[in-house]
Amino acid sequence: MSKLPFVNAIYVMTDPSLTQRHDSLKKAFLHQGISIESIEWRMKWNFTTCNSNSSHLYVYQRLNLKNKSLGN
């Protein structure tokens, strides 16, 4: 659980091979006082998987998007 107001988790969409990116993000979050436990890594999420019919509802509920678009 994040200590940020109204934020339960921070979702990071990334690829498993980008280990330097992961380390940099962890350092940046810690520098801002955000615990690593607040981060939920999504190694398989991308625009296609988030908008697929099979996962669309789950993703929108988890991200609290309601009727908003994920963008292009």
C-alpha cells in the first residue's frame, strides 16, 4: 500500500529485459519516499494486452479508468 493520498499502488509497465530501467525506477521512487512495496510490476502489459477483450475489464478496474481511454 502506497503512502500517497488516494494511491493504492503504482503500476509499472515494462519488459523483463530492461533491468537498468527497473533499477533506475526503484531509485527514483525511493528518492521520492515511495516504498518499493507500492510498485506493481507488469512485465506483460502493453497497449495491445491492456485493450484486448480478454483483459480490458480487469485492467480498467485495476487502474480505476472507468470510461477513460488508455491513449494511443
